[in-house]
Amino acid sequence: MVIDEVRQEYEPKIREILDGICKEARDRGYHCDGVDDVTDEEYQWSLFITPSEDDEESGVDISVTIVEAVVRGDDPEDGIAFSMDVVGRGGEIIGGFTPYNYGPDLWVSMSDEDAVDERWEIFDGGIDPDVVVYGIEEFWQRPPLQRAHPSYDYRDLELINRHRARLGQLPIDPDEAGWQPEDVTAEAARIRALNPAPRISFFQAASATVLSAIGVAGIVLGRRNR
């Protein structure tokens, strides 16, 4: 397959996942307009969920992307991955799922249809609309973290806090912890050295505390798999 064929095959399935999350949000009394195609450099679809129709400031973006290795400056050239991101309007990471993220098995060749389908099954099986919306509710109920120092690499901060979430730990705020940028870099390098290859979604975490804990102020959606 080429990337357009991957899109043709998996767009309906991606929309089905997002439609399920949107329905769950509406069933709980929240506002969701439906799925938007926000494709730019990569194929991407998103939802915008708010507590009410007139409260966009508290809105949460949920996006699913067919991530391409070539766009992210990585190898192999025909590598792809499926990724979900749940991000608050202020840039706080609420949750997300990319099978084997930060590991050597992140990419599958789009020319291997069986491998792509297997990866999709892992991705699809790791997302529960009920738990996703519950995580958003938890996010709305907690105060925002202080915005981190601009010299921090926010991709490193995200990696650190996702790793802490997998361990059932609260996110680290580098400013409050007295960390310097080099401390963030060193901790991220330590975590990458563990070479994690997670099969379990952050949305399948064992407790609501983990779900509500994933967040670092100032992180911008996108460009995270380089």
C-alpha cells in the first residue's frame, strides 16, 4: 500500500473510534460537534469536546493521526504508525496512545498489509471511549500545572510524564521540582535507554489517578515521534 491507500482503508475505522468518543461525551452531557478532517502534512482527524457549547476555553482536542516516518525525519521511508493524542486547550497532555512509541518497533512498513492491520488491531484495542472521556473529566477537575520554563524540551517533558503515568506517579513540574533543562534532558535519556515498547494504552491505566495525572503545561500537539 501507499499512504493514500492506507488512508482509504483506515479512515472509516478512525472515524468510528472518534465517533464513539464523541457519543460517549454527549451521553455524559458534554458538547461535541463531531469529527473534522484536519489533514496537513499527515492524515489526521479530530474532535473538540467542551463541558458546554459556550465554554471553548476548557475545550479538549482528541486527534488520531496516521503518522509517517518520512514526515518525522525518521526511517524507514515507508514506515507508518497510528497515534491518538488528547490535549487540553492550554497545551496540557491529558493522554494518548501510540503503540511501541519511543521504541524500535514504532514503525511498520505500509507495504506490509498484514503488519499494518496487526498494528491497527493493537491501536484499536487500546482505546476505550468511556475511559477516554473519564480522563477528560478528571482533567477538567484539577488545577492547571504552571507553565514550564521555555528552555525545556517539551517532547522530553511529555516522555517523562507519560513514563511516570505508567508507573502510577503524578506528573513532574520541573519548575516546582527545581529541575534545570539539563535535568530534563538527562531523565528523558534515561527513560529512552529503557527502550520501552508499550502495548497498553495510557487510557487503560489501572487507576483514575494515572489518567488525570498525565499533563505538562505548554506542550504543543504534534511532532512527538522524532
